Amino acid sequence: MCCRGRADCRPGSGSEGGSGETGSQKADTALRCRPPYPVETVLLRRLYLFVFIELATRKVYLAGVTASPTGEWATQQARNIVETFVDRYEPIRFLIYDRDSKFTKAFDEVFRSEAIRTIRTPVRAPRANAFTERWIGRTRRECLDRLLVLNRRHLERVLAAYVCHYNAHRPHRSLGQRPPDAQEQPPASFTVTDLDRVRRRDVLGGGFRHAHARDARFVAAGALVASDGNSEK
């Protein structure tokens, strides 16, 4: 999510400045989020999706989908997902978001209580939250623009499938052509195999195609093959 407003860059002000951390140190343990993004359904209803993106691995976390995004709803989604960022080997230390009214003091407190520092982006600076903006655009081009969303339940299923594809199969150039989930696992032992062993699995009616090896010994290598051959920074 993102918020809008005036950035205070004084040391210790809770903004991007004066933290004593270098940019690379922040990126290694930083998380970004965006205000609930609107999606139109076939019945002309508007739904909103809420996501978090981990900068170090580019991993995406779908926090929720709603027809009525409010500050209370955003805070509840934060409570539901915050343990995911704390109970891990290298916990998240920063949350970067835009200046949206839905990010209330209660929302900040959810993360501050877990020793996660919240940082607001400068006013009218969409590039300060470029990772989430780019993911939203990519989701529209690769997924949502290719189908008709019926209702909230349908959108939740579609997004769950796309996020799984994005995290587990889609390669990223900045990650050495590996997907985000592969960063949490030991390097796979790639083995050359006959193309006759490779099988394709369609996802969302063929919107995405996962290639995998028929023999179980080659599944670890085949799981890292992207459906469309595209890669991302």
C-alpha cells in the first residue's frame, strides 16, 4: 500500500531520511505496500486488493480483497499478516507505504509493536513506491485484463493463482532468473533432460503455463521455468 502527504526527512522522524541505515541495508529487510487497488467486475462493481511486496526477494503477499476499504479494514489485514514478517529467520525491519488516509495510527502501531519501522513516501512521488506500482501494472497486463471478474470470491481465487505463479515460477533478472520463492531454498541441482519428459500445466485456463519434468528427479529444476518466457528485474 501507499500513502500521500508531506514527507518529514528529519533524523528519527519516521520518514526515509536520518535512519542511520544505508539504502542497501533497508532494501534487504524492507517491505512495501500500497493502498487498496481498484478492480472492476463484470457487473460494474468495484473491488479493492491489498498487497505487500518484500524488496529483497520480490515476494508478493496478498493481504485481502474487499468492496469497502477503510482504515479499520486495512488495520485488521495488517494484524492478520504481520506474523508472517516477524516469525522468520531474518525479520522485516521496515515498512514503506504511501500517504493514504487508510493508513491510520492504528495501522502503524500494528507494525511498530513488532519492531517494524514504518516509513511514508514523499508527497506526489509515485516512483518512491515503484515496486508495488509496477507489480499492479504487471498484474493487470498479465492477468486481470485477460479475463472477466465476476465477484469477490472469483477475484480472490484468480489473485491467489497469480500470486502463486509469480512467487513460485516467474523468473526475475535481479534474482538470477529465479523466482522469489527460490531465494528461500538451497540452489536446485539442474540436470539436462530429454524434451519428451517435459510437460506443460495450464493455470487459469491457459493464462499461464508451467513447464515441469515428468520424472520426479527433474521437478526441482523444471519448477523454475516460467510460463511465458518473460522475466522481470
